[in-house]
Amino acid sequence: KRGHLKKECYKLQNDRAAHSRGNGNGGGGYRGGGTGKARQPRSIAFMVGTGSTESDSWLLDSAAGRHLTTDLSVLGEIYTLSTPVEVKFANGHTELATQAGKVTLQHSYTGNTMTLKGVLYAPCDEVVNLISVGRIVASKAAVTFAKGCGIITGDDGFTAYAPYTADGLYALADWYPVRPSSDGNNSSSSSGIGIGST
């Protein structure tokens, strides 16, 4: 499934179970967890490929645990993660996310804004921008999937639409990133909602 934590990966769990049965040690063949040494990176698999989707598009991902971008230029208020996050992309490429920040998206017609907080940055040749449905819901906004469209609704009535694309993805329509100013802040005077956590 698209964008999931490594510990929740059904394929990996099945592989581990088969390995445990194969060596007859009841699971002792796999060692997980830390060793008391340096913090091990957490792993998240983002199974989205961009296909023909526009590079500025932001995709709703119901299985992603975190918001993610591969475009450092859209990230503001950047900070270093205390625990790096290993990110695996659909093409099999793996990168280590060591930074995060916030991204402000602005609607091209209304001027409304949406600020995503705690957005991971992971370098990749493909441009991938993901919005975690779980993070939206945790921020007290709501996400509804109707026929052909995903809808984000804030508690103040704010609404953003993500039509279903030919690639089989839900991409926000007419929302584009506000590039941070030279001081690293995304600035906009328009009203909007904040989504996610730092």
C-alpha cells in the first residue's frame, strides 16, 4: 500500500514470519530494534511515483505517516530531525530524511493558504510532494474521499479539493507552494489553516 511505516509493512511481516518458520527458532532469526548505540533511523515507505503528475502537485496519501517533499526550495523554518527517517520511494530508491520544516500552499484563484507543518525533506531525482491524511486528521481538519475527489475540510469551513488523476492519485487542484523568503519564512497574508505538527 502507498506510504506506510516499515513496521506496518505486510510484505516485510510475511517475509519475517516465513524466515522464522524456516529456521525453526520461533522468530529469533530476525533482530529488530536498537542496540543501545546511536539512534537508528525510523523507516517509512512512500510508494508514490509521480508519473505524469505536475511537479508542483501535492498528493493526498492516506497511508503516509508524514508529509513529505523532495523539493528543498519549498521548505521554510527548516530544522534538523533528532532521529533521521529512512524513506523508500516507489522506484526502490532509499534516502535518509534528516531535515523537516513547513510548507505553505496557496490557492491560485482564491488566495487561501494551507500550511503543512513537520514536512520531511528527502532528496530524490523525482519530485514527490505528499500530504499525510493522518496528519491532517490529527490537526482537527477532516478528509473525505468521494467519487473522483478527495476533500480537505477545516473546522472553520475551509475546503480544498484533490481530484482523482489519470495516474490514480488524488492531487490538490490549483494549490501551489509559496517559496520561503530569504529569512526562511513562508509568508502570506491570506487566511487559511495549519496542518500537521512540528
